[in-house]
Amino acid sequence: MKKLKDILYKVAVNEVYGNTDIVINAIQFDSRQVQNNDVFVAQNGVTVDGHQYIEKAINQGAKTVVCEVMPEEKNEQVTYIKVEDSNVALAMLAANYYNNPSKSLQLVGVTGTNGKTTIASLLYQLFKKAGYKVGLLSTVKIMVDDKEYKATHTTPNSVAINKYLSMMVEEGVDYCFMEVSSHGIHQKRTEGLDFAGGVFTNLSHDHLDYHETFAEYRDVKKSFFDSLPKTAFALVNIDDKNGQVMLQNTKANKQTYALKTIGDFKAKVLEKRLSGTLLTINGLEVWTKLIGEFNAYNLLAIYGVAELLGLERLEILRMVSELESVSGRFQYTVSTEGVTAIVDYAHTPDALKNVLQTINDIRTGNETVITVIGCGGDRDVAKRPKMAMIASQLSDQVIFTSDNPRTEDPQSILDQMEVGVAAENYKKTLSILDRRQAIKTACKLAKVGDIILVAGKGHETYQEINGVRHHFDDLEEVTNCFKQLKND
């Protein structure tokens, strides 16, 4: 139990109506979750304005309301606190409520368009191998040392973040690695957190349905580095032209990594195979099970973070060689007939290009590359033709299909994708609306040695159609197809 006046520390308060010397139970931003003596924070969200639910929250037992606009009529039994920004206030209240847990461990945030999940997850793996208690906040899962929790967002809401960090502190966790999405930064979910470091991977076309312009998307990412303290490090991919932008105003210790230019952490790819990659990192050779140039960047970031956090170089390289691929990231299985199927989360033009270029780099000769790809509904429509263009240029055969159509018409999404296919590539393409049938068709078309890429959903175990999530796992579907073909 906490007193309201204590959790208001560092919250920018404009006006107070009522008593702050009261005991509060919990902090809520969803009026449906409110119970007796809770604080209800009214956020002006993307689709819903929480101010409309103040009365409902009070009826359910809220004794404190935090808002940007004071209600005209006030309940004498309730304390009202007017703030400049409810999102920032929520984050600060949550941090205070949970005793500012980020100050009690080493928290590293990873941001960028692609690579966040791989870098955060593999850092978790590496530091566990080094003998530490470790936390992870990622798209795939949340880990409080060895205890796993289900993830619902790339960056959880600020109350959930502080709750999990508090659990980590109680568990004696030393380090936590966290994906930091542009949505999370923009909605101030990371405010009030004490970061030991930040990593920038790359920036390409994504989330323009939310941010509207690429410049805004870039500047939101940049604001994360602007807010890092002097005691933190800022590690950026300097091969990406936006890497330097991220460092412009940061007070943190500036560090860079690169494959193509000069960086503090430098790698060179020596050999690429389906079984792994041979590379040098700062002149030292290492074999890794991870595949492709994009993973060389990821490993370089991982190496850099580990060294900046004080691990010994040769020990880092030894552990890098033992790292296993992350669920749904270039995960592959081989049929008894010798067909390779790769499942990857690639859902942006840049990520898809990286994966297909990697496949083309490691193919040895006459293998056919068959790509199954869709685009999510209710998301950035501008990337749809670009995804189709890349798939049809870099594959021998493409099957366009549904991803998570959500509330959109699946056929309309496919029609928008097909616009991006050049005339000379049109004969390579098929459209099969049903994703299960599309994967089955790819498996039937594949011959010995061929490579199937099923892209877009990766680790997801569902397909969302009209607001309902149905069980669907790309790797499971491919495995079942291979078994069925073997028995036929």
C-alpha cells in the first residue's frame, strides 16, 4: 500500500482538488479494471479518450483521478489531479508505485525497425550463459529470470513494465533487456525508467499508419537516445544513415558498430552457410549458428552491449558461438525429401529484402526459392506494394496470401500488394487467400533442394480475422505439410 502524495514524486502536477494524504490501492488506466481505492489515469489515447470514463471509474471505486482536463462536476469523496500529460504521469506514477525498480538493475533498451527481438532475446541468452539472473521484455515473451510470462505488446504499458521490473528486482535480477518500440516511446511508456544503455539497429519503412511521416518515426526513435543519461551508453548501427542522427543530442557515451564503415565494434562476414556464419568481430574469428548479414549486425550489437557492460571479450565470443536462433526468426526445418522451409517474422520491406538476400546468398545453384507472404490488415498500407515487389524480384515463385487481415477485407489487401509486382515478374505470382492452403501449395510445388520462405508472422501462433484470433502457427503448418507429403 502506498500514499498518493508519495507516488506523485516528479509528476508534473498543474492542479490538485482534494486530499493527497490518502492510501491508494493500485494504478489503473482502463476503467474496467478499477477497484476500490484505485488511482484512475485518464489518457487521451489514439482511439479512445479516457476522460469519458472518469465517472465510470469513480462508480467502480476510484478514489483518485489523474487527468489533463478537470471535470466540471467533482465528487467530494475523490481527489482530482490535473497534469500536463497523462501518459507521462502514468509512467511516473507506476515507477514510484513500484519503488523505481529500473534503478536497481541494469536496463538496456533496444530500438529500431528490425532486429529488436533478436538482439534483446539473444542478450538474455548470453547473460544467462554468463551466470547472471536476467530479465527480458520482448515481442515474443517476458522473462523474469527463469519464469516466463506471455507478451501482448512489443513494449508493454508503463504499469506492466514497472510491475515486471519490480518482480525482477525481487528475484535478484542483474540485467534486463527490453525492446523499445516507436509506439512505446511516443506514448511515453518508457518515461521515468533508468536506462543503463540504448541500442539502435536500423530504420526503414514501418508504422507510417501511426507516425504519418518517416521523419516523425525517426525523431520518435531519436527522442529515446536524447533522454539517456550521461551514465548510460548509446550504441548505434553507423552503417544506417540514421545512426548518426540518434547520437546528435544524446548525453550518453557514444558507441558505434558497423560492417561496412568504421565503428567501435566492427565485423566482417567470412563465410555464409545454411548451418551458420563465420565472421570476425574486432579482428577475432567466431562461428555462429545464426545466418545472414542481418544477423551479423545483430551479433555485433550483442557483442558491443556485452563488452560495454563489462564482460570479457573472449568469453563473449565463446558464448556468441553457442547462441540459438530466436523463435520465428529465420527458423528452418528440412523435410525428408530435402526441401528447406524457413519461417521468419519479416513484415517490413527491409526485413523481407534482408531475408531473401540471405537465402539467395546461401543457395548453391539451381534451388527454387518459393515465398509465401501477406500483409497485416489495419496497418501501414503504403508498404504492401513494396513487400510484393521485393518478394517477386528476389524469389522464383511467390504466393500472396492472408497475414492477419484483422478488420480488413483480405482480398483487398492482396489486390493492393499485387500493384507492386512488375510486369516481367507477374508470371511468378499466385494469390491464395487461405494461408493454410497457400503454405500447402508451396510445399507441393517444392522439389528436392528447394527453399520455401513463409514470411510475416514468425513466432505468432494465431491469425486474427475480424477481431477473433484463431490458432495458426506457420512452422506447425509447414511441419504438418511435410509429414502429409511424406505419407502420400
